[in-house]
Amino acid sequence: MIHATFCSRAAAALVLASALACDTNEGDDATETTCLDGKCDAAEDDSVDAGPTAIEPAGACADDDIVRIDRPIDPTNPDGPTFQYAVRVSKGSDPDAPVIVHLPGGPGQSSIEGGRGNIKPAASTVLYTDPRGVGCNAMTGKVPSDVFYASSTFAADVIAVLEHLEVDDWAIYGISYGTALATMTASLAVDAGLPAPRAVVLEGILGRAFEAEEDEDAKLVEWKAVRERLPADVLARLDEDEPFGIDPETWGRAVVTMLFLGGTVDLPDTAALVLSGLAAPDTEADSLAFVKALGAEMPQPQGAIDLFDGVGCREIAETAFSEFALVRGELVPSKVNCEAIELDREYDAADYPIDAPIFYIEGTRDPATPLWQTDAHIERQPQTDRFRITVVDTGHNPFGASLVDCVEPLWASFLDAGKGLQDAVNSCRWQTTLAELPAEY
């Protein structure tokens, strides 16, 4: 399953690798709260439930390009108390270019606090979003209803921003969990009376919810494949109780993160190259530093944990193996989320038909959203044109990690209903294939 700490560790890896593969979720420096609807006094009394309070904007959340709109705190009570929902409006070079809506992964990641990145066309204005509860929409206190943390609520927030900004020419990009949210948002926006997006671009695709233990299998398969590429002396050391003096939990976090990365521009086989470096005295220190950086434990804010429980467990995964340990060379699940939470709002892309071309970007070695998840999404959207871009020998973030040299031609094609997409794919240096799947009715 896509756990909330992955992208922060992967960002550290990509700094070391000089490549950006995912949205970072740097903790902002806001520690004060602002009380909603004059309930500050009540909030100080533990006997009175004052409801959620919003985190005071600070750091990136207070920048000039942040736009805020009123949204109901309780989605089931649209006329009740409100909070200021934030979105970052990153202006492009062409005011007439389609607006691109960016939906981050996790569930529980922030896109507002990260930079513009290298996977958006320079001409387009990009709306960077954070789901309520985290990032620049962080809140504290007891949530008012079960659907406060729900993808349908997050989609409604994004649609409200599009309406407020009077956006009528747009596309949507989602990564990881954001692909599920993008699917829902694109479909529900049309139901709400907005024009259909020009394109729906999905990277690291979710087509349906994971059944029990499905999210574990791909990680174990990929780790087995990596082990087969390692020198014998490294394998022998990894089979120790604490290889190179590093505890099993740190090793587990590092290995899973490297599996997520797969291949990047600078590290075309991240796990195998880093771990093979342990065999040589002149590279061992660098490889160990890399492992320790990736494996560092990164506590999550309570909002991100609550969001994952409310969305990840109720919509996306029956079980979620959020931590692994490396036990005598083998990955072993050490922490399981969702065991006590029912998968009662099971996500299925078939419930959200999209009236726009869909572009799938997948990595053949993605242990988080395996290729069968792309198959599932494609099968569930037969009514529209679909384009499947498969990036060979890379992981969960193939667009940002491996296709950095062909971003502009790819987006030009996405925004033109796939025209010239084969030429755009051919312009990518990384081995990449394209399958075009016309609408079936």
C-alpha cells in the first residue's frame, strides 16, 4: 500500500540522486491554530467539543500565490461552520493555456508545500491541492462526520475551487492515491456542471481497492528480483541479524523506498546499484549513508494518520502493510494498518466514468500500484480513449524519475487528445512503450 512516509524518504533519495520523483511533504513550521466561528474559548474547555480548528497559515502556506475559499467543515452540513480551504495557484507562462489540477498521493501527502517540479508544462497554470486535514489544509480537533475524510469530500473541495476561479479549460493530473481522487474529481466535476477536462493524466494507477495482502505481494516479488542482481558477498551480509550495523526496521524502510524508486535518471536501478556499492570499500560509505537516509523513521502528524485511516483503510486497502523489516535478507511486514477498520467505501474506478481521454503512466517495477491496477482502470473506463505509457524498469514515479527529458512534448500531446503521442514517447530517452486503446462505445 502507498504509505504516508514514502514520498518524504523518496525525496531524500532523489536529492542524493539529483532527480525529483514525487511530491514532497515537508513539515511546515506552523504551530499555532486559528479557531473557527468564535469557538476558541470553548476549545480550551475539554468538556466542550469545539470541533476542528485550522492551522494558522505559515511558511509556504502563507505565500502570495495561495488562494483560499470558504468550505463547510462538515460535508453533511453545507450551511454550517466553514474553514478556509487553500490551493496554490502557480502561474504558467501562457494565461490562455489549460489549467492543470495537481492531486498528490498518500493518502496524506501535500503538493502545495512542494515546488512546481519538473512534470508540468511551463505554459500552464497549475493548481496545487492538499486534501483537508494535511499540508496547507491541516486542522486539529475531532472531525464532525465520517465523510470529513473521504475522497468524495476532497473532490468536492477541488470542484469548488474550479468554480470559484471560473476555470473552464482544464486537465487533471494525479499520482498514486491521487489517481483515484483524479478519477472521482474528473467524473464528479461534469456531474456538477463543469466542462469535462481536456485530459486525465494518471501516474502510478489505482483501478480498484486492494484486497487483503495484495499490496504486500508486489513488494516481495520485486525484492526477490533485486536480490538476484546483487553480489554474493552483499547477500551474505544482508542475511545477518543487523547488516552493516543497521537495524532491521531501518533496512526495511530503506529497501521499500528504493523499490518504489525503481530506476531514476541518475540511478537506473536504484536498489541494485546502491546495495551493490556495499561490496566495494570506496563506495560502501556512500551506500550506507544512502540507506540510513532512506530508512530514517519519519513520524507523521496526527492529521495524516487520521486521513490515512479514513481514506486509505475505508476506500483503498483492506490491509495496508505500512512498515517492513529486513529479517535475515527477507522483507517481512512489521506493521499493518486497517486491520480494525472496515473497507466500507471501496474505491472502484467503474463508479466514476470519465468523459475525457485518459493517459496512464506506469512503471514496470512498481511495487505500490502494480501493472494489474492499470489493467483494472482501463477495463473500467471503456467509454473513452485511453493511452497506456509503460516505462520499462522503473518504479512508482516514472514520470518525474525517468521521463524528465520529454515532459513538454508529452503534455502537448495530452492536452491535444493524444495527437502526436507516439512521437512524444519516441522523444524520451528512457525505454518507453505506448498502447492506444480507443473508446469501445
